[in-house]
Amino acid sequence: MSANTSGLVGQSVKRVEDDRLLVGNGRYVADVNPPGVLHAVFLRSPLAHATITSIDATAARRAPGVVAIFTGSDMEAITHPFPPFAMQPDLYTPLYYCLSSTTVRMVGDPVALVLAESRHLAEDALELIEVDYEPLDTVASIAEGLSPTKPQLWEKANGNVLYDHVHTFAPGNESVDAVFAGADRVITERLSCPRQSNQPMETRGSVVEVDPDTGHMTIHNATQSSHMLRWIGAALTGKQSTREAAKGIIANKERRKAFLAGAKSFLKENAEGLKAQDNDGMKSQLKADKSFLKHANLIGVGLLGKDDYPDVVAQDIGGGFGAKGSIAREDVALIAAAGELGRSVKWIEDRVENLMDGGQAREEDLTLSIAVDDDGTFRGLKVDLVIDQGAYPGFPVGAPLASAIMKVMFPGSYNWDAFEMRSRIVATNKGKYVAYRGPWANETWARERMVDIVARALKMSPAEIRLKNLIGDDQMPTAMITGPKIDETMSTKKTLERALELLDIDQFERDRDTALAENHYLGLGIASYHEAAPGPPGYWECVNPGTETLLNEEAQATVETDGSVVVYTSQMPHGQSHETTYGQIVADELGVAIEDVKLVFGDTRRTPFSILGTGGSRGGPIGGGAMKYASRAVREQLVDAASKLLEADVADIEIVNGNVHVAGVPARGVTFAELIAQTAGDGFEATRSYRGKGDGGWSVATHACIVDVDLDTGKVTFPRYLVVEDCGPIINPAIVDGQVRGGVAQGIGAVLYERATYDDDANLQSATYMDYLIPTSMEIPEIEVHHMETLSPGGENDFRGVGEGGMIGAPAAITNAIEDALSPFGARITSQYLPPTKILELAGVISPD
Amino acid sequence: MKAPPFIYHRPETLDDALALLAEHGDEAKVLAGGQSLIPLMALRMGRPAHVVDLGAIDGLAEITEADGAVSLGPLVRHEQANRSDVIAQHAPLVAQTMPHVAHRAIRTQGTVLGSIAHGDPAAEMPAVVIATGATLTATSSSGERTIAAAEFFEGYLDTALRSDEILTDVTFPAWPSTAVSSVVEVARRHGDYALVGVVTTLDITDDIVTDAALAYFGAASTAIRVSAAEQSLIGSSPSREAFDAAATIVAAELAPPADIHGSTAYRKHLAGVLTTRGLTAAVDSIGVPA
Ligand SMILES: Cc1cc2nc3c(=O)[nH]c(=O)nc-3n(C[C@H](O)[C@H](O)[C@H](O)COP(=O)(O)OP(=O)(O)OC[C@H]3O[C@@H](n4cnc5c(N)ncnc54)[C@H](O)[C@@H]3O)c2cc1C
């Protein structure tokens, strides 16, 4: 049966979201104003590390318009601490509450919540809360995090190193050390990536709406994962004694059933995967801190004994880049406060808060050693990674998951005989580390940077050394040294070859000479990688056993009695254009116009259960796959009904523009509504789950750019930036281009503009947009995007993700190009952040202050 | 990010505005375009108890010319100056400066006099004021006084204006037909306050520099001229050597403070580089070979 009757998949269909968004009809959390809503603001620590000796809110409570104030100890009485999530062997996850009561660990640490009749009054009252702090010595850098003489952030941890684990992969009969000993040389470099911050246009925000009659809560929130928020929000608030909870369990059977339904079927379907969870992770946690068991018990029993469970509704979201996949401490505090007061509460984060506590990322030290033969053959790779997690672990995913993915992806698309990686996570007094678009991206940056360093040492060109070592089609199917399977969709080598064709090297050399007259130095940089988008089945077992289960994705497709097509996803669009791409897929399957497809998302009352929501470049392949198969099943139902009604063979039924007919006689067709009416049905419905296929699921790219470095000013521009990407068959080329370009823009930001800066005492120096610089359209060059569409063997549903790749490739290509430009000065680039001062220092034009 | 409580005044005459300032003194702030004041208040870093908005007062947005001298009133927006024929013709340096100030959206609100009164060392207009030797008029309820450019900027965000005064006028002296000028700067991003910038004017008669001004912004706690470098140019003919010599003096004399966007060494270097660029750009406009 040919499904693609309207042929929208593959076309640059205009975004159906845009009419709504561009004329200001988007509906964001800030637009939600339940009657009588109270406005929330958080009092935040001005110090990076201190003991709270006293907190007095008496005057603030009496201030005009103030309805309630909660301090850290108030919250400890009514909420549970955030529990560890996806525990790993040798990892300690600190337990912490939504507000801090005795110790503050970062500038911006929330210590009190004020609720007042207006935002202004709440902010006025905030200033009246008196907190006495006793300053503590601070831990401001990775080096200080590793130092045994610095004060410990978490009492129960072993120093400030919360994780220290070595993974070794040596599939041959030689050990890693033997491979290194046998290679012609070993080249080592220490690289470091400063701290960045996910910066969405819309900051975080939540409106907890309380029904005045029933007390039922609806949480309107800018969240990437509404089901997760619903669960964690319910679990961590409404603390009660075990006895009370037990009574509730007996009394509230029906409600509980509804709440648990999604989770139960999820747990059933994923029983196998969950069993694979690593018990050693739990053991490490318990060894450090047994209190987790007590909390887990209380959380579990309390959750099941609840009178009522909140719903979560997320509507339009102005970006997130991973930060909104976190459950915020503020979210929990607001739900708890609304529950206590029985009133709706609203919090819209401001930009200063967002820069302090909205999520930071990528601060990592990476020491790489490559064992290589003189002919350029890679033999072994050793990585020593230290992640600066900041003061609090991002929940649920942060540094531990980033390190787990890096451990799998570090070898990249190259052949190696052996690989070893030590990963450490340190706690420091800085903003929390969260997942940021391609959370593992520094494996690509560090590896591709290092490959250039090795090439230079061997006097080979960066392209030559890559082509020599990249896994080629002739080796497929095969597997990465770290486990995941690889098929032809891991087409890294082909994207590099294509990029080299597109670059005009002779012209570049000529331009390079001309530029010298103006004291401008040109450089060329490339970087190649593949990413799991979503990776082959089994990929997540290599990353973190048991987490494969998170990948499940369900979609529901329906045709209602009036003939309208409504489809439901647990993906949460926040800029990725799901309404358009899913519209294309569904329209093709059902033979209707894209305008006739309505996508429902973000509302836990209506959407299928998924713990993860949007993240990990899964929207296209996994969410799109589920959508395709759900709507295909509905098509079969339609065709089936029509074949009976029209007395024709199923194979002869066609659907064109919503008209169901026997091939060749559209005039005698019926609409969906007529079909339903005439067959006395009550509509069509199908739900399908999907989690990927085959050995592929790789998204691939080579980035190549030419930089122009002005050695008078240290400013860097891009005469050319090109990306050859391969995400398989494309649903919508314009949207893919947009995703790639946006990612590259953030990569340019990372290298040239953006840095979450802290001073030596961990004071934040970049708390406004005067100091945290996001590139604007004026700083971003034209970015050429070239597509390759490698199909995976076995065809069907071959979409692969592109949400993260742009950001993964860019920092490496750019820093490589800059090192190439500065090669006459023997510059070695070891930091990812290269502001003008640093550029001139590297070129020897100025000395460091 | 909401401002603390304040009382908002919107007087309809200058006298009323001045009376309010006389009454509230230190507690009051004048509001012009609000592009600097409002963010400071929202961050609760500026906490005036009274805000006196000039917006409803007629006649404050005038750009006038008399004997070649150009005067601007306190509600002349940057963008209005940017598009003014009078300024283009009689105050070409001001016209050259405007595109460097922020972005258009901010320029349509922000005022030229507000920028001068605010006295941000990284802003362009204070440097233009000291380069041209403009005259500033401060008015209070007890009368008017004029302040010379060289006396106006006293320190970081600090000027000779008293808290009961409004800057009611800036007058740029007649532009000599023999003068050329330029504004060059380097900012982290387009539209940002400059890391360092320089306003250059040269008077050139018979291929000899007879007067020179090099006024730097982003290089000290106020806009600042480097007279040793200016002196080195006077009497010589414009040439790459003369420009480089001036640049060397500038780089040696200035010690701009470091911040997270640039080190002192970087800004020193930049001041030198921009000196050469600025001088070259200035003479480019008259086709003098550099
Ligand atoms: C994103 C951004 C980028 C910017 N970039 C630049 C830039 O590159 N270069 C630049 O020069 N500026 C820049 N600015 C500042 C902008 O130009 C401001 O408009 C200007 O500095 C102040 O003018 P205003 O009319 O907005 O003053 P306001 O904000 O209204 O006032 C500023 C201060 O001056 C006082 N004041 C104003 N007018 C008078 C008066 N007539 N008499 C006495 N006191 C007065 C006020 O009381 C207040 O203290 C930028 C601003 C923003 C928001």
C-alpha cells in the first residue's frame, strides 16, 4: 500500500506554528493568569558558600500585599529532597531540598519564597527578609574541586569528587597499556572548556493553578517533560506521615489507578530493561548515604497515598536547549506552597535568576592521549575527564549522564585498538550543570581538537589523518569499540569527503596570502562526528544500563466523528517545529492536508505517558516513528471500513485530500465524517509505541569553516561556514537547516562570546546580558547546509535527529580553524573559549595581564 | 526584576520639572529616554524615590543651528540626530557617531543629552563632547550655568551636574571647513558598548595638522583625551609614520581597567590600533594619502 498520498514528507513545508507565534498569539506560561493568583519570588544567596546562622522574615511577613513566606526549614517540613536518579557505580548524588536552610552553596541558591499580591510587592518584601550568613571558603574551579584542602560541599561525600570511575575497552588481545606501549608515539594535551549557559528566549516559569472548589492542581509550566514534572511534582510535595499515607492508599483507589495507569503499562512494557539497571550504582549511593532509603520510602508511600494528583499543561515554550528538561527546585517549592495555601501561584524567572540558576553546562577539563603510529594510524585513546557539576546536580540528567554518553561516544567515527576513560565529577560553588543541546558534545570538541594536534605533530593534513582513520563503508556493519552497532548510516567519512569537494582549497590559499597585507590571518578547520540520534537499539544499554526504557515513545492518532484528525504526542515542542513535521507525516499517511491535522502535546491529561519528553534528538526518529505507525494503523482502519462500505477490495481504496474512494472513482468517495456516520462507528483510534530500529540511528556531519582573525583587534569572522549533514531521509529540509544553523550559532557563541564567568571566590560575573554575550544575527555568518541522505539497510522509518548536531560540531571546527590561522605563531589552542584578548595572547601580540 | 517603589512625576513645563528637582534633590532622577535609568532601577541598583519624566514638556527636542554652532535639547533622540539634516551638514562628527550608539531600537528612545548626562565612560557621546569642546548648559530653578566640556565629566558615571539641575543644552562649536573626523571602535558584538573607541578630529591646512583631538571611550573612568599624542601630530603632515607615533604614545599613556571582556593589555593595544585606524579614517574622508 502506498502511504504517501500527499507527499509532504521531504518538502520544505512552511511551519504551521508560525501564524500563531509571529502575530503574538502564542500562549506561554507568563500568559496564564488564574483569578487571584499570587506572585512568587525567591530570595537568593548573594554568597557562593556560607552557613545560614539566622533567617528572620518577620518584617517581610508584615509588608504590604504579602500572603506567605516560606523559608528553607518551612519547606523541609512539607517536601522531600530530590532523590538520586539513574545511579551509577562510584557516583554519589547529594540529596537536597527545594530551598536551602542551613548552607548555601552558590550565588543564587534559593533560601526563601515570598508570595504576594503582585510581583512588585513580592520583590519589595524580599528585601525585608534578614539573613545572617557566615561565609565559608569557596570551591571555585575544577582544580579546587579536586583539591583535598578545600571545604566539602556535601557532608556525606568523600571530598568534592563525587564520581571517579575508569572504563576500559580493549577488545583485542592487547591491554590499553600494551597498545600504548606498542605505538610509535603518544601525544598528550590537556584541554578545557569553560562554563556556558543554556539561554532560551523565554526563561523558566510555572503557574500552579489551584481549583478553589476541589483543591485540584494544574501546573502550567515551561517544561520539556510534562509527565516527569507531574510525577516528581506529586512525589516531592505534600509530605505526610506513613500512617496518613497508608490511609490515603486505601481511600483513594480510583484516583490512584488513573494516575498510575500510564506508569504501570510503561513499567510492564519495560520490565526487562529496568531489570538491567545497575545495582552497583545503588550500592555506591547507599554506602555514602543511607538516608536515601528512608526518603525513598516516604516518597513512594506518600505518592501512592495522595488524595489527588496534579496535571501538567505545557503550551508554547520559547526554547529550552535542555535546561527545561530539568525539574527545578523552584517547581517543587511552588507546588508545595500552592498546596499549603490552597491558592494559585505564579513564578516567572527573571534573566538574572536564569543566568545564576537556570542551568549551566559544559565546564570540563579533558586530558587526551592518543597513541599513534608514524604513518598516522590511530592505535589507542585515553581520556581523563573532570566535569564541574557546580553546586547541585541537575535533575534528572546532568553531569553523570553526560559523562556516561561521552564514555561511549569519545572514540568517534575512528578505528581504535583500545580506549580508556577516567571520569570524575567535582562539586563546586557554581550554578548547576544541566544537559545542554548535545550534552556530551565535548567528546567531539576534544577529540577533533586532538586529532588536529596529532596531525600537526606528524606533519599530516587534518583531512588526511581523518580519512586514514575513519571507519569506512567497507567495514560495515560493525560496532564502535564502546559497543554500539554501526551500519552505513554512520557515514562520517562520506560527509568529510563531500566537504573537501565543496571547499575550494586553492582559493583559500590565495585569500590567505591577500589577507596578510591587512594583518588578517585566515585558517581552515574541519570536524567530523556521528551522534546517536537516537542511535541503534541497544545504544542506551552501552551508556547506562536500564535507561533504554526511557526511550519508549508512544503516539496516538484519532479520527473524530466529525472527521477531524487529532494526534497526540508526548514530545514537547519548544522550538523544533513538531506541529509541522508531525503534520507532514500524518497528512501523508492519512491522505489529508496538513492544515487538517491537529497535534496535541504537553497536556498530561491527554498525551501518552513518557518519562522523558523532548530530548536527545528523538523527536524526528522516535516520536515521528510512533506518529507514523499510529496514523498508519488508523489509515488501515479507514481503508477497511471503506472497503466494506464501498464494496471494494482494500487494495483498491485510495485516500486523496480526505476523500476515501475506490481508485479511479473519486466522485463516488466519502469523507472521513461520512465514512464514520455510514458505518455507524464512533471514530477511529490507534496508539503505537516505537523505539527505533536496526543498527543505525546515527546522525552525522562534517563541519568546515574558514575563519578570518584580525590580529589588530583579535576579532574573528567567518568568510565561509559549511556543514555537510546526514540525518537520513529528511522530513522538512528548511527545518533541518534551521536546526543546524541554530546549533552552529550556539557553537560560535561558545567559542567567541558566551561564558558563565565566576571570579576566584565563585562570585558570578555574568549575571546580565551585558556580560553574558549571546551572538546576534550580526555575529552569525551565512551557514551553508549540504544534505546527504544515507538510507539504513531495511528502509522504513529512517528519520534521524538533527536537534543537537549543529552545536556538537561547531566548536571543534572553529577552534581548529583558529589554530590553523595562528599557526605562524605556533599557537596551541587548548581552551574552547577564545575572546579577543585570548586571541591576541595566543598570537603573542599582547602578554597576559 | 521590578523597580522599588518610586513616585512618578510628569511635569508639563521645564519650570515645574526644575521645581520638583529643587524639592527632592538627591532623591530624584530625571527620566529622558530611560534606556540606562530604567534597567538600573529594574535591577534595584538605582533607587530614586522620585522620577521626573521630561517626556511631556514641549520644545525639548529641538536641533538648532546658529553661526555654524549646533545645539540639541534634552529630548533629542539618538535616532533623530542620526537622521537630522542640520546635524549632517553642520555637525558631521555627531552624525558619524550616531550609528555606533547601541541598536536602532535603543536609539529611537535614548537621548543624546541623556547619554552625556549619564557619563558612561564607554559611551560615544562624552568623547565627542570633549573632542569638540562642546558647551553644556545646566539649568536649575535658580538659573542657568554653562559648563565647559573639559570640566563636565568628573568620574565613573559622575558629572558636574548637580542633582537639582537638568542638562538643557549641548552646543557643538562651528565645524571648521578644514576639519576632518572619524569614530572607530571595537565592541564584543555589534551594538555593544565599545571595548575601546576613539573620536578623532584633525584640522588640516596646507597638508599640515594645525589642531588635533583624540578622545577615547572605554579606556578610563571617563572619556579621556591623550594630549601628548595630539601634540605629536600638530605641525606634522598626516602620514602613516605620524599616526603610528601617536598610536605608540597612546598605548603607553592609557591604562584602561580590565574586565571580563578585555584585559588591560588588550585594551591598551586596542587603543593604539584604533588611534592609527581613526586617524587614517579621518584623512580618508578628504583623500589625504596616509
Ligand atoms: C542594550 C543597550 C546598548 C547600549 N549601547 C550603547 C552604546 O553602544 N553607546 C552608548 O553611548 N549608549 C548605549 N546605550 C545607552 C543608551 O544610549 C542610553 O540611551 C543613553 O546612555 C542614556 O540616554 P537616555 O535618554 O536613555 O537616558 P536615561 O536612561 O533616561 O537617563 C540616564 C541617566 O541620565 C540622567 N539624565 C538623562 N537626561 C538628563 C538630562 N537632560 N539632565 C540631567 N540628567 C539627565 C538620568 O537621570 C539618568 O541618571 C545602550 C543601552 C542599551 C539598553
